[in-house]
Amino acid sequence: MSLLQIKNLSVEFGSDKNPFRAVEGLDLTVDQGEIVGIVGESGSGKSVTMMAMMGLLEGQGRIVADKLQFDGKNLLTISARERRKIVGKDISMIFQDPMTALNPSFTVGYQIMEVLKLHQGLRGAALKARALELMEMVEIPAAASRLSAYPHQLSGGMSQRVAIAMAIACNPKLLIADEPTTALDVTIQAQIMELLVSLQQSQNMALILITHDLAVVAEVAQRLAVMYAGQVAEMGQVPDIFRHPSHPYTEALLKSIPEHSKGAHRLSTLPGIVPGQYDRPSGCLLSPRCPYVQERCRAERPALTAQRQGAVRCHFPLYDKES
Amino acid sequence: MANVQASPVATAADDVALSYPSPLKEFWQGFSHNKGAVAGLVFMLAITLSALLAPWLAPYNPIEQYRDAILAPPVWMDGGSSRFLFGTDELGRDLLSRLIHGARLSLLIGLTSVVMAMVPGVILGLIAAFFPKVLGSLIMRLMDIMMALPALLLAVAIVAILGPGLINTMIAIAIVALPAYVRLTRASAMTELNRDYVTASRVAGAGLVRLMFVCVLPNCMAPLIVHATMSFSSAILEAAALGFLGLGVQPPTPEWGTMLASARDYIERAWWVVTLPGLTILLSVLAINLMGDGLRDALDPKLKRAA
Amino acid sequence: MFSFILRRLGLLLPTFFGITLITFGLIRLIPGDPVEVMVGERTLDPQMHADAMHRLGLDKPIYLQYVDYLHNLATGHLGESLVTKDSVWKEFTTLFPATLELAVMAMLFAAVFGLLAGVIAAIKRGSIFDHGVMGLALTGFSMPIFWWGLILIMFFSVKLGWTPVSGRLDLAFDIAPRTGFMLIDAWLAEAADPSLNAGAFKDALKHLILPAIVLGTIPLAVIARMTRSSMLEVLREDYVRTARAKGLSPARVIFIHTLRNAMIPVLTVMGLQVGTLMGGAVLTETIFSWPGIGKWLIDAISRRDYPVVQNGILMVATLVILVNFIVDILYGIANPRIRHAK
């Protein structure tokens, strides 16, 4: 059985009269110990999905799903108190901007130990030792003295390491990394990615990697979900998708990676932007931007249909065409 | 804002919705969005109107004593009569007439002290912003010292030197209010000074006075207007407090605070003498503060909906 | 931390000297004969007048007079009251505990309820409670507190008879001042001699409660408004999301992770309220005949007791800048980024 199963998840914001669906009919499964990439432009609903699953939307968004199950527990019916026993312990999350993700008023050590106290009941010397061990696991130099440092005294890369230490403190089964390297310097990005993957392997965690950078996914992930405007456009095995993208949007994303756009062609991008609240087309959501658009695409919304070891939401999948 | 340019000449084909609303209309849309602010505005209009029309609106002369009706209760109480709608005070003076005439005094004190604080405050603030090195830091130090003294205590000290009275009350309140204007003007002028349009004017050869008052000042007006509203309300409060302490406007002039000072002795038998003047002060100050909140919402560009 | 305190201290001194300049100038601006203004001696004999001028150092150049004034201050000579002939310093120290007791209780009242109301209003943003609290806060902010005091007296003292009208303690009790704080003195006296002083503490508390509420009203309103807006701002911060993602309880997220950071601007505002509090004490003490610094100053003004006015104001201003200095230090403790700023 999969570690995480999400079936037909929708998240709505705004008033009842004027709702906005940030996520629509999303399906996703994650198995133990695997790395799944979720890719999409900003505003495509990647982060909202994960926040909804962890109960971090705080009553702002309305969540509807057929199934939302983690490690055998139904997250839809679970009480807030029960959920908090899972969140931060079995599922944990690291965020995009490490400089603002740590509380400026408390030392790094306090913030790490807080999780350990809460979920593992550690106290005294054992607590301190474990915090130190975590700091060393995320390769922070001079870990012992850094425990009493405040976040503003650390660089962005260091802060992200602390955030990772906090997230893996209770040996989670699932780690969600929401654009973990976007806010960092290019030289640091690779180090942090490397650290995440090595921790994922040594701890045997599942890792969901939210990013807009397909190149990163190609390197580390086994499976991939491409999101567009709150929906899954395509999902499947990384090698399949990279070799033969099936959805026009995936193809466009792949072409925008410099290594893939060979030759003298200019970097190809899709014209236009992700549709917002008021300008959703009645047909396929990509239809205004799709280079292969046909009459049917403008009239009728495609459903997510199974294909290869994944699925695609397109009336005219590119992979079929080639086969 | 003052520097918003009118939209290019609209042709017949232009979509009406795309043309910019006039600044005044835009301001009113923001202001009227806040219901409390509109209520405050209506109340203040009523107060202002009754202050302007006091001699015609007030049923009696505010200092005329009716010895046959001392401490007469208001009309809705037992023993009240329609002769004195809000009753009379300990000397038989009509309370309603005193309150109406008191509005003149409160508004006069508020308005005068705001102007008396704002004009030098803005000039000092601009000087401090344009010459930050010596003159500026000297001015700001001085303002810091004035800020260190509690407002009411400073006002009391000034009145102690000058002696009580209407003019001295206004001067004291204006002096107390001065530092906030200087600080505010300096802070907004400093941010404006770094903008390109100021540099452009400088390069174009604008003189110092022109730079200060024509170029920079109009762009600092929004926070100044909001602050002026707030300092108007605190001026009314401080004037009433000074009056209550016997250091402000002297009796028998019908000032709201002064009215309360003498009313203290009657809290056991004539609640209206105590309640009505204070309630008038509270409602006026509250109305102005509500307006101030509305002005802030409407004028503060940070909260303004992005165009 | 030490250098941080030193830096703040460096800012404090010029302000203090500025205040002494004002109080020094104050008494010289009062119209009338300087000898009469300063020592209350009225004499028509020119020789005696000249002697007095010389004795008081008033014939010296003005800058030397200022140096003399500073010298007197530094050696603790604050002059004498023209009315009681007691030294100003002695009167100040006897009366100050009464004002401090009142101010502390008022601030306690304002801080506890202001923080609570602000936090709840922020969590329940847009609810009826939020609108109610913010409406009440604006009303409190607009309150003429001298009138508010009269209204409370009218209701609680005159109508219901729950609280006394004025003073710090019923005349039936005879309690020696030990700390100057009536609550503590009354409690000590009651503990020492329960038969004679039964109920003294309760009586002292009853006397204190209305003045404290009146004096605390405006700070309460300001603190509630500031807490709400500051909480709303911090609740949007990334680190609050991090705290929730750790699985912390809502109470811990609110009170430890959010409030701790939201407190920083609230603390500043509280510090600024100390000035308001001293100004309000003048009014509150007048209404409740509370024998403190505020009433002392107002009485001195009406009696033209200028040495008391001059140095009384100096003492209060010094107090206010000292409290603001302490708030600055606390600010540094609450906010590590400020403390480490170069």
C-alpha cells in the first residue's frame, strides 16, 4: 500500500458566492522511500496541495477529496489534535525562503529542540545530544556553537540546513520540500539538493520535491507530476516523461531547460500566463497557450486518462501521436 | 495624490471604464467604503453647523442665569420641562445653549492649534530634511526633548508660565503638537528627496523654496492630513483637560472641559450636568478619530488598491 | 549587550541636558520679579532686593546661572517649596510611591486586557468580537479621562456604593507608611495586627481600583489596537507557518511563536504610554484626590509654588526618559536583531 494516497482533491478559496479553485481533482500517490517531483509554474497549485494535506491552510481554504490517506490514517476525518501528532513528526515540510522560515526571536537550538520535545518527549542531555547530532547530520560546521545562534546570524544556506534538521528531527516517513533551493545562491543550491537526497536515502524517507525546475527533478526523482492551473497535466515515470513528454505543456517545460533546447533555436517558452480566477477557458485550460490546439480542445475539458505507468490530461497526447 | 496625471485625452472609442477616476472621486470611494468614517463625518458636520449657527440655534444666551430653575433636569426626566431641553446647571444656565456655544470654542481651539502647529512644524520638518547634517540634527534633538515631556504636563507647564486663558490654551496645545509634525514631515520628505523627480527638478534648476514647497511638500501631504485630523481630536481633548484643571478657558465662558470642572460637586444630584458635556467631548473626539481612520484608508498609498 | 546599553545611554544624556535647559528657562520666563518667583520673598527695599539677587546668584551672567543650576542638581539640591518650606526632593520622594502604585496598577490593567483583547481580535479577525473590541478601543482612545472618572464615581461610588470616592485609604485605618505603597503597607499592617487593621488591604484595593481603571483606559485602547495589528502582521509570516508545520498546538503557535514577535512593537507603544500615564496621572489624581505627583504639580501651579513646578517637572521628565531607556533595553532583549545591530 502506498504511503500517501490523494484522490480527487480540490481546494477552494474565497467566498461561497465567488469561489476560486486553486486545486482541482488532484490525484497523487507516493510510496515509501521514493522521490516524487511536482513541477509547475507559480500559481499552479503545487504548494497549496501540500499545505492542504498537512492542514496548514487554517480554515482559509475549503478542502474536498475522495481520499486523503497517509500511512493508513484518513487525514480527512482525523481530529486536529490527531493530525498534529503526525504533522512535524511523520510528515514534515521545508519551505522556500529559509531566511523567513525560522523564528527570529529564538535560537536555532531552541527551534530544533522544540520539535524533539513535542514529538519524542526528549529532555535534558538526550535532547541536547540529539539536536547536536541533527546539526551534524545536515553538515553544519561548528554545530555545537551554532545551537545558540539566532537565525539572523546565519546565511541562507545555513538557515536552510537548520530547517532541514528541524524537518528530519523525528525521522519522518515523508518529507515535503517546497522549492528548497529557489531562494539560495546557485553554488549553494547543488549542496542542499545533494544533502536532501543523501538524507532521503539514509533515512529511507519518501520525498516530495516541489519545484519549477525540471532539471532538478530529472536528476533525483523517480516519478513526476506536472501541474497546470490547479490540475495534474501529466504524471508518470521520470524517464518516460523526459524521453517522450505526452502533454504539450510538459513538452514546453522540457524545451525551456537549456540542455534540451539544442541547436540555435531560441529558448522556447509558451506565450501567455497561467489562467487566473476570472479568465479560465471553458475547454482545456491550456488551450489558449497550446501550440497544438484544436477545435475540441476549446470546447471540451479533457479528463485525466491512464497512460503508460501514469496519466495524462489531453485530448491529443503527444506520445500517442508518435507511437 | 497630487501628482497623479490626468489620463490622455480620451477619444470616443476609449472604454469609459479604462479612464482614471478623478483624484477626488477616487478618494471619496475609498473614504465612503468605511462606514464609521462616514458616520464620523456626518456627526462632525452637524457639530460644525451648530457651532457656526450657534447664536441662532441656541435657545438661550449661554451665560444667562435663570435663578428660578437651578439644576433643572432635562425634558425626559421627572420634573423636566421643555423650557430647558437638556436641563440647567448649578447657576441656572441652559445646558443645551452652553453645549452649542461650547462647540464653537472647541472647534476654534482645535483648528487654530492645528494650524499653529502644522505651519511651523512643516517648515521645520522640511528644513530638517533638506539640511540633515547640522541644522537638521539640531532641530530633531530639540524635538526629542519636547517629546520626552508628557504632552499634558508640557501644556500645563506652558500655561503655568503664560497664565490661563483661551489664547494661551491654543499656544500651549500648538507647542505640544509641534514635534510630531516636524518628525512626520521630515520622515516623508526624506523619502521623497531620494526620488528621481526631485533630482530632475534640481537639475532643471528649481530653487530651494520651490523644491521644498512645490516639488516635495505636495507629495508628503497624505500622512500630514491624516495626522492633522488626529491632532485636531487630541487638541480638543487637551483643551478640555486644561479647562477641567482650571488652567484653560476661564468661566463663565461655556467651554466643555470648564463646564465639567464645576459640575464635579453635583454628581450626586444632577447627573446631566456631568454626563452631557463629557459625552459631547467623547462623541466629537470619537467622530474625528473615525474620520481619521477613514482618511488613512483612503489616502495611504500603501493600502490603496493597486491601479 | 553591554555595548548596546552604552550606546543607548549616550543618546539619553543630551535629552536630559535639554530637559534641564527647559526647566531652567521655564522659571526665568515667568513674568514678575525673579526673587519673588524663586523664593517667594517680596521686598520693596532695593538694597535687600539686591542682596537677595546676589544670594541667589541671579546677578551672574545667565550661562553661569545655568552652571549653578546644574551644580545644584548634581549635588541633590532641588530647592524648597515656597508653601511648605520642605525640600522639593523630599516631597517628591514621599508622594512618588502613590503615583507609582497607581501607574503600575493602571499599566497592569491595560497590558493584561489590552494584550488579551488584541490577540483574540486578531485570531478572530472580522468576527463580531473583533469589531466590538476595535470599536471599544477607538472609544477608549477618544475618552476624556477626567469625565470617565466622574462617570465611574457616579455609578460605582454614588449609585452602587461599591467603591470610595477619593483618597488611598479609609480614615478609620491608621497605617504607618513603610514602603509608601498603600497595598503593601496595608497588607503588612493587617498581618502585624489583624484585630486593629482588619480589612485594610481590601480597603486599599477598593480605593485603587477606579483610579487605576481610569488611568489605564487610554493605554488599554492603544495596546489593544497595536497588539491586533501587530499580531495580524506576524501571523502572515513564514515562520508561523513553519511553527504550525512542526505540529505545535495552536496555543503554542499563537503565544510563543507569534506573540513573542508581535510584542516588539507593542512594547515600544507601552513605553510611549508611560508619558501618557504621567499626563493622565495629573487628571486622575485630581479627580480622585489621590496624593501623588500629578496632584502635587497642579496644586503647586495654582499656588504659584514655582520651585516645585520647576523641579517637579524635571523629575517627571527624567522619569519618563528613564523608563523609555529601560523599554529600549527590553526591546533589545526581545529582538535579537536589534541587539546585534552594529
